[in-house]
Amino acid sequence: EVQLVQSGAEVKKPGESLKISCKGSGYSFSTYWIGWVRQMPGKGLEWMGIIYPGDSDIRYSPSFQGQVTISADKSISTAYLQWSSLKASDTAMYYCARPLLLGGVVFRTEYWGQGTLVTVSP
Amino acid sequence: QSALTQPPSASGSPGQSVTISCTGTSSDIGEYNYVSWYQQHPGKAPKLMIYEVYKRPSGVPDRFSGSKSGNTASLTVSGLQAEDEADYYCSSYGETNNLGLFGGGTKLTVL
């Protein structure tokens, strides 16, 4: 059974750094893309970026390029999403997900983590 | 503004059918048969309900069906049940964004 298990909720102050994680199991972690989806309070879903753990190929959405860092450690089947300096506007639920790509483009996403709530407040 | 346009809300009584639309362009929905629909209950992760316009993953009731005409895709929920009350998001493969496109979401209320 494919599972994506995310790290727990975080409460941080503006300017602090943060790294959240997503551990995959039940499949060959290195051979599937994995990525992060943001959902701001009361809002819709937005892809932030994806990574191929096998060779660390990373694709960022233009809206998130330079704002976050996506990485993965295939030795422990874990993907990460990292901020160097959080802002209040980063307050959101973050989901990891395993998309399928066709011709380098995401075309469906069957597996999702349970979500990590990040709250950034003074 | 989302790249795919959905109505913000839809509603129906138990047992009725409701259809949610998702409008894109000739570069995404109109060109490719890679439309997906996701159901999201409050506080829960999205769940894939329909992929490739009309296909259902294992375990999704056949009350859920998908279709497409031109640049607009649709999700129909037949025989509405209380548990169908949720937010629904469409998504499409698109030429302009290699991460795919999401709609803004539709809140389905079962009256």
C-alpha cells in the first residue's frame, strides 16, 4: 500500500526557518516524482514544485521559485520542503503528493499525504 | 485567479444529481483528455475521484462520472448522499504549466 506520511504541525515566527518532511512507503521512492501542494486558509490547491528522487531533478512553479527549496533523500525515502525565512503569508496547509507525469507534465495525482499545517505568527 | 474556472458553489437534495463544470482553454482541457477531479472534505487531503476525463479509480462509487465537451469538463454526482458534501477541484494537463492546472474549487452542499 502506497503511503505518504508527513511531519507534524508547526508554529513559527516570521523570519524563522523551517523544514517539513514527507516519508514515502509501499513503492519504489526513487522512481516516482513527489511534490508539494499549498492550500492557504479557505483557498484552493496550488502546486509548488516536484522532485524526482532518482536524480534530484526539480521543477518549481514560477510562483514559488526562489521562495522555497524542495529536496529529497532517497536513502530514507523522504522528501522535504524548506523555507529560510518564513512570512505570515506562508501560513497554510501543505500536502505532499505523488503525481504522475506525461511528457514532463503532471496529469494526475492519486496519492496524497495527510497534510502539515504551518502557522506563522509574531 | 485560477487557470481553470469552476462555479464557487453547487447544491442538490439527497437522491438528486448535480453537475459541476470546469472551463479551461484550447491549450488544456480542449486539447487533452487528461482532466482529473478531486474531492476534499474539511481538514482532509484531496482524493482522486476521476481521471482522464471519465475514468474512476478503484473504490470510487459509480455515482461519480466525468465528461468533456470542448474546453469544458464536467463532474456529475448522481444519487446525492450526505457524504458527498465536500469541495471539488478539477485539474488538467496543460501546455502552459508543467505542474498542471487546478480549478478554484466548488463547494457542494447536500441540502
